[in-house]
Amino acid sequence: MSVLESRRSGLGDSTTGPVRSKLTPGVRLAIVAVLTAVAVACYLLLFIRGSFDFAFPRRLTVLGAMIVAAFAHGMGTVVFHTVTDNRILTPSIIGFDSLYTLMQTLTVFFFGATAIASTEGIPKLIAQTTLMVLLATLLYRWLFSGRFGSLFLMLLVGVVLGMAFDSLSTFVQRMLSPTEYDMLSVELFGRLSSVDSDYLPLAFGVCLVVGVILWRRRYRLDALLLGRETSTNIGIEYKRELTLMLVLIALLVAFATALAGPMTFFGFLVATLAYQITGTYKHQYVMPMAFLLGVFTLAAGQFVMQHLFYAGGFLTVIIEFVGGILFLFMLLRKGTL
């Protein structure tokens, strides 16, 4: 059985798979788009207490952060699954979250807790993103240019680096004062509700550019599912496409992490749901579905947590918890990475 056939048997196409429905992927995508629009409208317009002119712009800013996070993590994870030929791994395996945690921890350790607030701004956002992308690019170039370079070696090195960054961060955090550690902890969790609106134009610009590139290469991504030898035989420059996709993933995940904090399992959650709901392997449906499900999850989740449980700040914690359980379930079901 070929890779493409195995993926069809696992995911289903327009007629077979886990989603037993006569609905085509396009119809399913349209239904999710409508549900997402309803969730967004509810979040923006319902239960506004006090001044509408004050509350609406603030909610609009949070929605903008949700859109960026959903796009970066959702589409980034789908493309990462494609190039690694593995739907258990996530982009965080490269160590972006760990690198971000280490950067924030060292900033507090050397310059104090007030350094985080005093250095906030677009230059810091660009600097953090550039450093993460530079590290990933150097890693890719080094591992793919060698005689024994391979994707699996890159993943192994990414895991080792992530563990090293985590260990160093934990060691340094133990030397911080309780006040400094509390202020640091705020930066180490997803913080959609505290994103500065000045960041959003730049974030939307990055997402738009990357989105156009990925959409123009959606058929090449379909071809990459066939494996290295087959995709090369049909005219795909495998190494170049693989490196480009990994750099774009690095840009998306690094930018979203620097903007809204680490969200390790969010992308895995929405990507897994996108595969099941679309019932097809085609990226022209899977990528938009992952994005829409990401926006729906964040908007509907924030609406429910904020107005029913009065705990809007815990949304990312709940998402990470659910995503972690799904990750363990998928891992135990498959029995291997």
C-alpha cells in the first residue's frame, strides 16, 4: 500500500474514512466557516457590560490575536505533519517553546523582572522571532547539507535541544526570587487577552505572506505526501521544498510564540480535528479547516469561559490540557511516534 493510499485509508477521502458522510470536503469547510462566524459574532457582540466603545475595540484586538494564533499553529502543524510524514509530532518538537522560555528566563535573571515590561514592543517581538527562525534555519542547513543529513536527524537534534533548553530554564528559574518567578510565569503561558494591538498589523502581514506561499504550493504539499522518491520522480525538488516549508513553519510558530506565548498542543488539537472533519488528504481543504477550527476553538472557548465560568484567562490552560490528553491518546493508539 502506498503512502497516499495509507493516508486515504486512515483519513478518508470524499467518500470513505472516519467521517461517514455524503458531504463533500468543501461543504464541510463551509459549515465550519459558518459556525466560526457565529462564534466570532457571539464573542464580539454579546454580553457587553459598560461602554461599547471601550469593550468592542478590546475584544477586536483579542480576536486578532486569536486569528494569528489559529493561523500560525493550525496551518504550521498541518504542514509540519506533511513534511515529517508523521501526525503525532508537533512543531514544538524543534524546541521553539523551550527557546522562548529560556529567552524570557534569562532576561529576568540578568536584568530583573521589570525588564520584561520595559522591553515590550515591536523591536523585541522582531528580535525574538528572528532569533528563533535563525536557529531553525541554521539547524536545517547544517543537518540537510551533511552527508548523512536527514529529517529524522533534525527531529532528534530538535528534541535534544528542546530538552537542554528546558533543563537550563528550570535551573535558572530556581535561582529567581518568588516575585520574579511570578512575573516570569505570566509570560510563559498563552496570553491572548494581553496582546498589544500595535503588534497585529505586522502579525497579519507575516501570516498573509506565508499563507499565500503555502496556498500556491498546496498541490506540491499533496505531492510530498507520496514520499521522497515518488515526489522527486514527478518533478518535485524535494530538498528545496522541504527546507522552504520548514523555514515557513519556523517563522509562523516562532512569531506566534513571541506574540502570544507558548501553546504547545493547540496546533496538534486543531490539525487532528481538521483531518477527521475534512475526510481528505488534500491541503486545499485541510489547511483552511485547521485555521477555521482554531479560530472557532479560541472564540467559542473564550466566550464560554468568560461569560459562563468567569475564567477567561484559563482558556489556553484548558486547551493545552485537552490537547495533551488527545496527544497521549493518539500516541497510545498508534503505539509509536
